[in-house]
Amino acid sequence: MPDKLNSDAQSNDDPISFIDRVANAAFLAVMGLARMLPYHRRIPLVGWFFAHMLGPVAGWTARARENLSLAMPELSASERKRIARSVLDNAGRSMAEIYSGEEFVSRIAGADPLTGPGLQALREAGEQDRPVILACAHFGNYDAMRAALSAQGWPVGALYRPMNNPAFNAHYIPAMRSIAEPIFPRGRSGFAAMLKFLRGGGMLALGFDQFVHDGTPLRFFGMDSRTVLTPAELALRYDALLLPIAGVRQPDGLSFSVEVGDPVAHSDPEQMMQALNDDLERRIRANPGQWFWVHRRWKKRGR
């Protein structure tokens, strides 16, 4: 996803390892076969592949269940198993949607899925060319939000971290661009371009739901979790509207409701980010299968 602020990527100048080449070839083979199917069959097929094959082999399913046990101990083992499978199904569907490009974008644009209590504030900011920080998480499909706002004539900028596998980047980054632009690569030049875009009244999507080694300990599911302060700090620095937003997958597995939350009042960065953590926790508890529980959100510093 193009919103990670806290990971280092392999340089595009580094040689591509044999393992990276094999992994990339396997991914392209799966996606190539999937693209032979109509959209309504392709998306659930890749979701099934992630949930029943890739997730268990990669250890993602086990990690999701461990995190669920930590954060939501009231769940039974069977409930954790079911949710973990849904998490990987959603991840696979999201990846297939990114690689469906024009089909995915046209479906989002045609549905006009924008809703929520913060939508009017977002519209007013767009009309006034006021900078907007869209605080998003690995929930539902991040790109549904980008596609929906772009369809309204609001380009959404995003900071992305190139993947560690440079062979994968060669097609993943163009796939992201096909959903919406601009996107900015993580690094000094990308960050500078991103800030220029924001200062000019742009809408900028930033993630906040991953562990950050130098982040601030804030509460999330009743536990301390180091949280990035960047979205709140930029909102304060540039007098930007700060809104939580999520592309929530609907029961049919193919459509979305892009929900814009209430604006976060400007105060201090810690309080603002805690409000976003609280909002995300409420959303996850209502629909736990759509958050990417695979992340090590509560790991210890230095590990």
C-alpha cells in the first residue's frame, strides 16, 4: 500500500535476487490467470488464493490470529480463525482490484460511494482549496478512497514506499498510478514534492496504523502502540483539515462505501492521533475482518 511511512525499501539499483524473481514470476502468473476471468469472478478468486493458500504458507494467517488473541481476547478460537481468513481474503481482493485498473476505477466512479459525517467538510475544503490530510488505515481497500475522490475531481496525493522486491515495483507502481495520481516516493525528493502539493491546497492521504520505531506510545485496543504523529503535525503546520477516511468493503465483496469521518479538531499532535486511533478501533471492532491484522502493531521497540 502506498501509505507506509516507516519502512526501508531495497534500492532500485540493487540486483534482483533469484528469490525475488521467482516470487515476482509466481505473482504475475496468478494475476495473469485471474485477469482471464470476468471482474466479478476474478476478485473473489484472488481473495480465496490469499486466504487459503498464500496466507497460511507465508505465516500471515497465524500472525493475524496471534494479534487478534492479543487485542480481542474475548473472541473464541473459531472466531479468530474465521476473522483471520477474512483478513487475507480482503487483502487478496484488494490486490486484484489494484491490478484491475480501469475496471475498478469505473465501478467506483459509477457508484459514487462517498458518505459520512465529514463529507460536507471535505467538499467545503475542496471548494476553498484548503489543504486536507486524509488519515487512512489498512482497512477495506485504501484505493477505493483514492478512486472515489479522484472521480469527484479531487486528486489525492499519496506517499508510497517502494516494495523490497524491485521486480515487483516495475508493475506495482504503474498499477497504483492507474488508480489515481499523484503519488510520491518515500525519500527526500518525494517528501518535498508531497509538501508542495499539500501547501497548494491538495488532499493528501497518509497512513497511521503501523508500528513506528520512533513513534509516540498511544493507546490502541487498550495497549500502548507506537504511533506516527506526521498526519497531525502536518495538519497543524499547514492549517489542513484532518479527516479519517476508509473504503469499507460491502457484503457483496465487490462494492464499497467510502466513509468520511468527523474532522479531528486541532489541538496537540498526540491528542489528535489518539482520536484517530480511537476512531479506527471503533471501526475495526465493528468489522474486524477488514483490517490487516498481519501488521506487528504492538511489537516491542528495537525488535
